[in-house]
Amino acid sequence: MPKFDVETLRQKPPSSFVVERDVRFQDVDAAGIVFYPRVLEYFSDAFIAYLGHSGARLADAVREKRWGAPLRHAEADYFKPLRYGDRIEVALVRAHVEECELTVGWRVARCSDGIVTCVGQTVHVFVDMRDFRRCPIPDELRQAFHALPG
Amino acid sequence: MPKFDVETLRQKPPSSFVVERDVRFQDVDAAGIVFYPRVLEYFSDAFIAYLGHSGARLADAVREKRWGAPLRHAEADYFKPLRYGDRIEVALVRAHVEECELTVGWRVARCSDGIVTCVGQTVHVFVDMRDFRRCPIPDELRQAFHALPG
Amino acid sequence: MPKFDVETLRQKPPSSFVVERDVRFQDVDAAGIVFYPRVLEYFSDAFIAYLGHSGARLADAVREKRWGAPLRHAEADYFKPLRYGDRIEVALVRAHVEECELTVGWRVARCSDGIVTCVGQTVHVFVDMRDFRRCPIPDELRQAFHALPG
Amino acid sequence: MPKFDVETLRQKPPSSFVVERDVRFQDVDAAGIVFYPRVLEYFSDAFIAYLGHSGARLADAVREKRWGAPLRHAEADYFKPLRYGDRIEVALVRAHVEECELTVGWRVARCSDGIVTCVGQTVHVFVDMRDFRRCPIPDELRQAFHALPG
């Protein structure tokens, strides 16, 4: 099901959607590095930010029971540990758009030195929020994701 | 890097390590289903439980700066949404053991009807906690993971 | 609004509802001690466990849109830091029951040495889940909380 | 131990430190409103932001084992439920500075209508990170917190 290979995701394409953020005090675990599921939260936060940026606020869609985009698959590769105090950029670097399904490629880099610390991809299925059945990707999102490299 | 295919992970082998738990009130998101990174937290909790069950408490290893087992890769496939109130079993169903690296296969099923809701796999690298360099898997863990189907 | 003083909460009364649990790997922060809002999650988990123990599953009440018990007030006092690897008992030690409102007193102690590390209290308002308006505490819960020292 | 009354905290003083943020998709619980310990995470995030804003990065202090500011007490009053999609401002509205201890007053308001949804206060003890013993509040922070209304 994954659409992108790790080496492709490590590259930053000319166009991408980037969110900068800090690793939070509470994002680490007892080994002193970012607890690995937190990186998937970073992906989720950036995904939702891109929906909003594209004119499709998830909060409205969910409240009005129009559509949602639950996950069918998620994966991440971790190259370097992230630590509290690191500032990172989370970039949505790739998108593969199908009728009801969307695969998104992610790249996380440390701002201080540009080192890529993780990559990943998430496969979202668009569903009608009334019955959780598959539905076509809303048009404004289809266009927004087509604008990213496939 | 993944070692197991999704169909293998869906099967429950004769021997596995199982933790039962409830989906918590705070594990869901605004769409009313389990927020997908929480499933990776379930994997992590069960992994650490198995370490302890095998005589290698992670808390001691980390405090004494002996070893840790950070992630190199993690992935999950989601078949059915989990909801608040679901009781689930998180099973460690497969393990592939190398010198310093361990791949663990996961299977999550709803207790009420036995339906498999998610599977996944995590690749852990054992490191010396003093310098985060690779180290061999501790012997007691090597044996414990060899006891699971490969 | 708080009903209990800190010294009262430090004492373990003859009857209380106790949940034992481990501080999780991901419950700490970058200073290496339990991130303070996690203690309120421990209160919440134990509160919900007591509802279920008393025959009133919150999951059913919420799903059937009968009642909920959102917070009006929460507080905690922290005496000793908790660390990863600590096993703790979270005890519901006091309850003050009113028509629509319930104040619950909490006591967290380390299992290894019995030291009280935190106490707290939470004020819950019972509401009809259809409109979030106040409603009387369900009878089975009224009885269950009256059974605890006031 | 609390220094501020609820009515004082509801008022926005002429000078305060404000962080705007969105309620996140994963901040709600199965009742569809913000899970109450998340509000204390909002306080923590804003507290750490103010430390950085005042020239005292917590990440550096913790990494260099200089000082930390663990909690002795935390409390919150909840007036209105927050929901996913709400944009809020978290304001540090009051500070009471002692030798080693700091009480901070919080006010959370919805940006759309200005309604105050929660207030709270947190009591931080400054400690030497090498031994967790009390130490004086660093000078730059003493000044920064004195600049806020007491």
C-alpha cells in the first residue's frame, strides 16, 4: 500500500507544505528522546493544517457530519532521535490521489542543521461521516493535493 | 525493512503475548474514533510489558544507562475504527531477531467479537544508553523473542 | 469550591477505591519526572473505573446520550516527583455528593514505600448528554459515592 | 496555596502574555469536549513559551542541568466546554513571585466571542536540576514575572 520509497521522501521537492514547530517538553519519553508515536501526531497536525489551508476545515466537515479522513495505513522511518528543544519543520512532500483514497508523504527535518530525522507516509480514506462509508475526496482537496508532487 | 506481511499478522499464532486493555475516554479524536497514533502507543505499552515479562525491565535499563530500544521503523494498518468502550487485546504475534535489531509484529482485536481491527510492525534498534550506539540485544530478550513465531 | 483539605486527602480512609498502575514510559517530560497533567489523567482513569465498578459504564452513557460528567474544577498538589518505573496506587478516598454535582478526593501513593506523592480533588457536574444541561446524579452512582467517606 | 481568586483571573489585565492556539483534533474526549487535563497542557505550553520569551529557555536549563520548575500545585476552573475547531487565547494574566516559588494565573478565552472558558493557577518551585533541591528563581525570570500584575 505505501506509494513512496524512503529515499524519495528524504528529498525536499520544489513545492511542499511546511509547518515549523518545537518538540514539546511532554513529547519525550523516559529515554529522553521523542516518543515515536508523537511523530505521527506531527503528521496529523500538519495534515489537518493543510486541509484548512486548502479551504476544507476538518473541524467544520466533522461537525456538519460531511466527511472525515481516517487512516488505513501509517508508517514512519526514524533516522535520528529528536530531543526536547529541537525546532523542526514537518513537510508534506508528496501526495498520491485516488478516487476515495489519498497517500501523503512526510519529511521531518531539524531546523538547526537541516538534517532529516524522520520520513513517513499516511494513507487516508475519505468517508461520509454519517455512516463511515467511502466517499470521493472533496474537490477542493483533490486539487490541493494534486498540486503537490506525486 | 518490514519483515511481515499484513495477512500473516492478521493470524493469531499458537503462541503469542497478549495484553488486554480498554480504549480510554481520551484515546479518541473529534471524529469519535481512536486517534491513530494511539494504536502505536498500545504497541509500545505491550512491547514494554513483554520486556518486563521476560525479565528485562526497561525502567531499570534506562535508569542504569544500560540499553534502550528506540524505533527505526513503525507501521500500522487500520481495518476497522476502534471506539471508546471497546475492550481490545493487543498481541505480540511475531518476532524477527537480528544481532542488534528486532522486528515485532502486532495484532489488535476487539474482545467482544474477535474482529481484527489493526495490525502493525515495529523495528527496534538496541542501543547503549550512554552513547546511543548500537549494541547486541540482551541475552534474556534474545531468548524471549526467539520463543515467538518468526 | 474545593471540599477537602490537603491533610485529609493524605490520609487513607478504611474504605476507598484503589487502582494500581505503572507510570508509563511516555508519561514523563524532558525533566525526567511525570508531566503534571498526567496525574489528572490518572484521576480521570480511576474515576471512570469507579463508575464502571458501580454499574454505570461511562462508555454506554455517552454513546446512548444519557449523561456525562464534565469537570467544573480540578486541582492537584504534588509532594514528590514520580518517575518512570514507579508503580503507584491511585485511590478515590473522599466523595461529597450533591444534587447534580460531585466532588471526589484523590490520593496517589508509591507502592514501593507507601509515600504519598500527590493528592487532588475534582468537581464533576452531571449533564444530560443531549443538551449539556445539568441533571441529577444517576441513582446507582449516588449510592456508590455515598459509600465513600465524605 | 492558591494566590488568586477566580473572579480576578477572569479579568484580562492591561498587560499579559498571550498565546493563541487551536484546540486540536486529538484534544477532545469521547464526550466531544476538550479532555480536562489538556487545559493544563495549554498552561504548561504557555508557561514554557513565556520562559523562552523572557530569555530563559527551559530546554537549555534542563539540558545543562541548571534549573527546572516542577509543579507543587495546579488547579483549573472550567466554565464552558471547549470543542475541536475552537481557536483560543491562553493568557498568563497574574504572577506572584517569591524566593524559590512562583504562582502563575491563567485565563483561557475563545477567540470567536471572547468568552472566558477556563481559568487556573499553577505553583512552580524552582529546583537545581542536579539534585532537585529548591533554588532561587533565576534573575531574568524574576524580572519577567514581576512585570506581570501580582
